[in-house]
Amino acid sequence: MSAVMVDVHGVHKSFGPLEVLRGVDLQVRAGEVTVILGPSGSGKSTLLRTINHLEKVNSGWVSIDGELIGYRRSGNKLHELREKDVLRQRTNIGFVFQNFNLFPHLTVLENLVEAPVSARRRPRKEAEDTARRLLDRVGLADKADTYPRQLSGGQQQRVAIARALALEPKVLLFDEPTSALDPELVGEVLDVIKDLASTGTTMIVVTHEIGFAREVADSVVFMDGGVVVEQGPPTAVLDHPRQERTRAFLSKVL
């Protein structure tokens, strides 16, 4: 049994009076793919953002590979880390956003090289060699000197995935990576994610792509109302859901 890579324990998150996460527990083992499904507003994206401390939790905690994220523990108290220490931790957590978030003023190659050089202090030549290898892996070796605006949405998202991989993270988080794409471009991005899954990359993927979840996930999580309603292997959750809320959701999307 592989070790737990991501451990989310009792996480609560509110925005003013709105409680978005209400005591979420989640464990993801090293090398596994967890797909999170659920209706809009169920807390899926907020959960991802608490994992890499883009959102601070109100209570509970998150650890990656045994290290608390955003805090250090002293006795029974948690003390928030300095920003530079949080940024160091984030280099271990790749994040692929809905809308790509590429730097428009940098070429594709420069987008991939920026973080390894500035955050990991990698020599530029080494970072460029790694970047070109990753671009080849996502089928974009010929786009290194192109700017993001010259690419299709699917190509931009594949660059974003390569950029996340450039830091050699311990876990990759995907926040609805195909939702901003035209339907005919969805497949090229999912194919890259499937390839990553086959190589043992630890991933948490928020998506509405049920077919992808069925094919690639080791575990499917259904969230609603800020809680985990149901979790298990794809065949169990998708084909034989135990909870009425899960059944009602799947009846609308399958």
C-alpha cells in the first residue's frame, strides 16, 4: 500500500457568513488519481485552493507528503508560515487552472522556465532543457518560441500542464482543466492528463468529465454542500452510488 501523499483533515472554510467547506476529510495516496465531482457551488474548487494554501482554512489542516501546508505545529497550536515558506511549499504542488493563467508577455518556453529558475534556483540551461522535454511530452515541441495568444485554448492548457510539471511537484491539482475549452479541444488535454496518470503522477482533478473519471480515476469523490457525500472506486460511485444526492447528480450528467 502506497503512502498517503495528500491528507485533508477536518477542513472548514468560510467567506464571511457563507460556509463553503464544512469539515472535509480526504486522503490521496502517492501515485493515485482522485477525481472530484459535484454541482457548481459544492466547494470543489475551494478545496483545491486550500490544499496549496491559496485559501487559508478556518479550521482543520492539510499536509502533503507529511508536511503541514501553510502552518507549523507547536504543541496543539498551528502558527501560520511566512509567505516565503508558503511559496517554497507551493513548488511541490502543481496547479492547473481553468483559464490557463499563462504569462502573456512570455513565450511558451519562458513560461516553463520562469519558476524553476526563480523558485528552485535551477541553472537556466538545465531549466530550458527540461522545458523542451516537457513540451515534447505534451505534443508542443514546435511551439517553444510562440506566445500564448498565438495558441488554441487546448494548446494553452497543455502548456499550463507542462509548466506545472516543470517544478517536479509531488502532486498535481487540476481545477476543471477542460471547462474553458471548445468541445473539440477537450480530448487533447484529457489525453495528456491520462498519460500523466499512467506514469504514476499523484493527481487531484476537479472535472465534469464522467468518462474521464471512469477511465482514469483510482478514486471518485462526490461533493455537495461543502462536504464529501460519497467516495470510492469509479465503478462503485458512478455505477452503484449509495447516496441519494449522488444518484440525483449522476442522473443529470450521465
